[in-house]
Amino acid sequence: FKIFADIDVFDIEINEYDPVKFVEIVKALEPTFGGINLEDIKAPECFYIETELKKQCNIPVMHDDQHGTAIISSAALLNALEIQRKKIDKVRIVVNGAGAAAIACTNLYISLGAKPANIMMFDVNGVLHSGRTDVEDIKKHLCVSEKFAGHTLAKAMKDADVFVGLSVGNVVTQEMIKSMARNPIVFAMANPDPEITYAEGMAARKDVIMATGRSDFPNQVNNVLGFPYIFRGALDVRATQINEAMKLAAVQALAKLTKAPVPDIVTLAYNEKQIKFGPLYIIPKPVDPRLLATVSPAVAKAAMESGVARQAITDWERYDIELNNRLGLDNQLSRVLGAKARKDPKRIVFADAENIRILKAAQLVYEDGVGYPILLGDEEKIRTIAAANSVDIDELPIINTKNSDTQHLRKTFGELFFQKRQRKGVNMYEANKLMKERNHFGCMMVETGAADCMISGLSRNYPVTIKPALEIIGLDEGVKKIAGMYLLFTKKGPLFLADTTVNFNPTAEELAEITLLVAREVRQFNIVPRIAMLSYSNFGSSKSPEANLVRRAREIVKQKEPTLVCEGEMQGILAFNQEILKDNYPFSELINGDTNVLIFPNLASGNIAYNLLQEIGGCDSIGPILLGLKKPVHVLQLGSSVRSIFNMAVIAVVDAQSKSKVDTREAIRKAAFWKKRSR
């Protein structure tokens, strides 16, 4: 709720099994809350509880397990039917499962136009038919004629157009899919194991459209696409309930959004060049930033039109802006980066593992599926620190770079390092000795492919950490200078700052290279860079050497990348004040668009600005992100928080995905020091 729709929520567990008493307790809480979302209540009690609470409460009440699945699957069904060129009032639907979600889904399909006579539902005792005496009243309208009493699921699926599974795994076979009508639709939504796996369903026939509840396959029916945004719309008009009209409005909004062009931030998360409406995309992705401003207004309008809103929205354009400003792009970008990292987690060397914050972050990285941490340091010391702070690192490898266990590896690394530095003042003895240092050892792991990226610097100063990376890994092709960049999350969206950590007083040529490095990195986030090169003067108003340097740097940038949106030299206020910019400098490339990159003339100004923005502005951040190396090595600020370390790990993994060709999961499976061979 908070992450996706900026709704403050309180998770309340009630130790009560009597539905009547449960209703009384929840009803008594009504004056405190604006809405109630019911979770994990089984049928048939859930039907009574929701019905009674709707009668007795004057605020929205929704059982998400029922209606969330119904709304999302209904939107997916509408789109799948359109692609398959079928009409909802004509198709024959088989539903396996007769619990709360299945009943709600079927009822909503009927509201959308499906004919009850064309629907056949199964529970554990077989088909629901009029001759059965064990069918609850709430399901009787879904019973077919008693003449179908002998139908099995396999028989029902023959020539069916749609299969909806909300039951248990592995009850549908490929033969059943093959027996369905032409261009079938299969929603196998049982979790964690669907009624038929995505791979088996897709292999059964080429004309099928498949959806599951799984995030690792296309067309995930995920309740998070619905309930946060439905409640946001309901709360914003002070609705007294969530009625059928509001649910149908959410369905139509989701279905329509799927057909709109997909933003780059979504394709970034799923490592896809393009995502577009079709058999593999019939429902929006959970990370789509447009969901809040699409579903919530539709629900709010439906509440007003159906007479359950106590407060009207009159300025819909302003409401749309308010919704988008609630979260900013920061939360969206954070979620997208996390999702991208989890799709292909990489091996991360933590060089300062004898620190509790590193250990806590490493535990989070592993448990969240972002990466595979490798801890460098004294094993006894690390385990003592972890045990004293209840940090679980039992499944993580610990490598002591100084003991006899790593002597052979140190020798190998030392020889490689000597080959790199033998004509630059390093002899064989020094090369071998340096491999006992964790930064050198960690960099060699990355360089040789034993790891994919490294994070260091928490307890050491910046230059000490960078030096081994430069000597061992080296600069990327065409790069002459590395640079340090911070990513700040603001309400207006992400803001990239450079150089904040490396180059003290860059020349115009170096400042131009820094700018181009940053632009390249920003594009890795699927964000179009819009760059302001900052100074104390505006567009030639001062002829001082400092202003001339920035002006010259911008000229070099435009010579090398003429299409890059880059402006300067300019004062900081102009980068964000469109009114002043338009009135005084209408020629500027930054007009009619938000600035998202700030390039500072020197290290002092960049570092000061970053720290002020972070502390006074309350901005969350990721950084410093080191730019220009062949392989990912990132250096933490002294005293970085656990959250900052975790964020840097995510960036390191995403960076490594584009630079490492190693099949990481296979490497993990083969590595002897991993106690748990597969995730």
C-alpha cells in the first residue's frame, strides 16, 4: 500500500475464529481507519464476513484474495479475448476451484458479459451441478444442469475456450490443452505450482495464451496491480464502499493501460528491448509507474458516478499530478533496479566483511535474491560479529585472504598481478604480499571471473580502495579518467550528480569526458540524460577562467555527441526553474523538460552540493557509483548505512549484468565454498 500508492497502513492480526465475533471486532475499528482490506480468510467464512462488514461499515471494505485476483484476471481475460478474436458472451469457460477467488473471478466475468450457461466450475468433489446438496448458497447460481454430473475436468475442457485455474498444481495435462478450442486461453493461477506449468502449456500448442501467478513468466496475474490503486481512488473521494462499478472501472483501466506504449523503465526491469501488447503481454507489469495515475482516477470516477463518493474531485488534471507526485520516480526506479538485479543475481565480493553493517547488508542481498555475497576477512571474527548481532550468514562463503587455505590462490593472483605491474615498479615478492590485502584479492577475483563485482571502502579512505581497482582491472575502452557519481532520489525524480568523489580540478577536456561517462551510465537506467553543467555564471556572463572552463567543456561534449541534451555554463537555479530559463534564455536545450544530471566544475562543489542535498533535502541516495572501470568495483562512503550498502550492491549487480558473461547460477552451483548449491 505505502510503496505503490502512498497509503499509510497498519497490519492487524485478530485472534478470533468465530465469524460473528470477527465482524464485531473489525466493525469496532471502523472510526480509526479510512478503509479495510481483508486478507487470508478462507471460504465460506470470508463471504459472510465481507458481506456483513459492507452492511455495517460506512468505509470501503474489500477481501483482496477474492476481488484482487478477480479484477486482475478479468483485465487479462478481456485482452486475451481481444487478441484471440473471441467475444466474452460467446466463449465457454471452465473454472477449476470453487474457493473465494474462483467465485469472485467468475462473478466478475459474468458482470463483464460472460454467460452463466457457458461456465462450468469444479471443486474437490467434481462439477458444481444442480443435483448436489453440498453446494453453498453463494455458489448455486454457478451450478450447471444435473445432466453434466459425470463430467470430468478433462471432458469439460474439450472444446472449451478458456480455462481458469484457482486450485492446486499439476492437475491439467498437455492433452487437455490440446483438446481445447482453437486459440485457447489458459489462466493457471495456483501458487506456487500452477495447474500446468507455463513451459508445458506453451509447448502443448502454438495458439495458446498463458497466464500464471508466477513472476518468472510472462502474464503474471498479481494482485498488487489492483488493491493499492483501488483503495487510493476510493479513499480520495471518501467512498463508503467498493462496489461493482468501481471494480469494473479498475478492470477496464488495467486492460486499456496494457495497450499503451510501455515506458523504458519497465523494459529495463525485465531486460527486454521492447514490451508490447500481444500474447506475451496481456496485463501490465507490477513495476509500471503509470498504474497509480491510471487505476485510481478510474475508480474514483466510478465511485462518484455510482453515488458512493462523499467528496468530489473536480480538477482531474490536478489530481493526476498529485498522484504522480506522491511517489516520484525514486520508488519506481528503486523497485525497477531491484527487479532487474533479481532476474540475474551476480557474485559480489564484500572486501570489508569484518563490519556489522556489511554483514547485515550481505544478509539482505542474499535473502532478497539480489546477489551472491562473498565475504573477505577473518572467518572466526566475522562469525563472532554475526552471532552477536543475530545476522544469518551460514550460507555465505567466507574467504580469509591471509591464511594457508588461500595460499595457492594468492600465488596465482600474485603472478597475474606481477604480469600487469612488473614494469611499473612492482616485483614478484611485493605482488604476492599484496594479495593478502582484501582490496587487491577482491579485485583479482573480479578480474579473473571468480566474482562479478566488488564493494569496498566502508572502513578505508577512497584513494586506498580505488588504487587496486585501477591497477588490476583498469579503465574501460576509450576511457582516460574515472569519475564518481551519486544518484539522488527526489520527489521530482532521480538526479545524477558528478563528479563528487574523484577528480579535484578537472580540465575542460576531463570535465567533458566525465559528462559523457555520466550520460552513458544514465542511459543504462533507461533514462534520457538532460544535463546541466554548473557554474556561478550563465552562458558567457563571466569571462573568468572557471566559467570559461565549463563553457569549453560543454563545447567538447557537443562536438563528440551533438544530440546529447547538455547545457551550460549555468547557475543551479536555472537547471530547475523553467520560468526564469524561458524568460531569459529561450534558446536553452533544457526548456520543456526536467534536468536530471548535474555536472559540477570541481570536486569541492560537487561533494558539498551532494552532502547538502542529502542532509537538508532528506534525499535517499545511491553512491558513489564509480564510472570508467572495465568491471564493476564500487567504493562506499565511510560510515555508509546498511540501506546505502544494499543499494550499492543492487547497482553493482545491474552493472555486472552488462559486463559479465558468466552464467552466475551455474558458477554458484559448481563452487565448492557455497554451502547451498542452488537458490
